[in-house]
Amino acid sequence: MRGRDDILIARHGETRSNRESRYAGWSDEPLLPAGRAQARRLATSLRGVGVERIRTSGIRRARQTADLVSAVLGVPVLEDERLNELRMGPWEGLSEAEIGSRFPREYDTWCRRPHELRLPGRETLDDLAARVGPAFADSVGSGRRELLITHVAIVRLAMLLSQGQPLAHYKSITVPNCQMARVGASWVHDLIQADSRERLSRAASA
């Protein structure tokens, strides 16, 4: 089954780290009251869109957003840790200013050539693409109209891949909290087809 031709995706609601320009990573940070209000507004805007299920990151701020949207739309929530935020390693919990001071060379690379950054304990953008690709494929092929609730890195990645843009453009995309984006799914269909070919090849050689 080919699945849908587009993907509905949104970043979680606002947190304190968002306000402080701090990298939250996989931290167990809750939504601010403003973030909860954003989630309810997102849900209201989705009435009539036909969302049948929400697939969410397992990180607290995303799960809270998903639960708030689910309560308004009356649809189930599926937790998928492949949609978790980019692992930030030693940068987790630090602000942009602190990272620039403690890791000046690496931070310069991140700002200018984000796809080239290599740092122990931190996922690369290629690592992230390899992790989240199968989650998108499962969503597109699920037979349901899903809303994906996740994090800034994953939304940026989906936008770039859907437009055929290189990961070098990662920092050029702005992703507001709780604003839904509709992105093309042709790149996900390519992943599904590539995986099918690989499985057939393995079966033939077994």
C-alpha cells in the first residue's frame, strides 16, 4: 500500500528552555502554561482535517502536547521514540551563549555547516535521518491520517527532505511551537521502496 501523499507534523508547545534559547534535548521538561494553550489552539485548528491518530515523541513536552490535542480531537495517541529530539550530548541543558563560549569551534561549525558537526555523545544530522526515516515510513503506510508531534530537529529534517534540500540548509528553517506543517511524503515512499527492495534481495540470497 502506497499510503498518504503528505505528512502532518508539528513541534511541541513552548517550554522554559525555548524561552531561554537552551538546548533541552531528551530532558524531562514540561510545557509552560503558554505551551499548553498553544497545544489547545493547535487542536482547534485541526478540527475537520481528519486526523485519526497522533504519533508522538516519547519525551515529556511532546507527549503532553499530544495528550492535549488528543483530548480535543478524541483520537488515540501512539508513542514512538524514534521521533524523539536530536540527542545533544554535552550540549544538553546549555544555552546558545554557553555553548558558544565552551565549544567555540564546534558551535561555529553547527551554525555554518550543521551537517558536518561531529561531537562525542551527540547525534549527527545523518544519524537523526536514519533514526526518524522508518518512523515516517510507518506513519505514511499505516492507513490512518496521523499527526506527528515531535521536535524542532525532526520538523526541520522533514521539511528539507520533502523539498529535496541538503541537510546543510538545516539552520535556515524556523519552526514555531505548535504550528502544523504539511510536507510532501514522496521521500518517505522512496524509503519504503528501498526497504522493500533490500528485503527482497535478502530473501532471494537466503
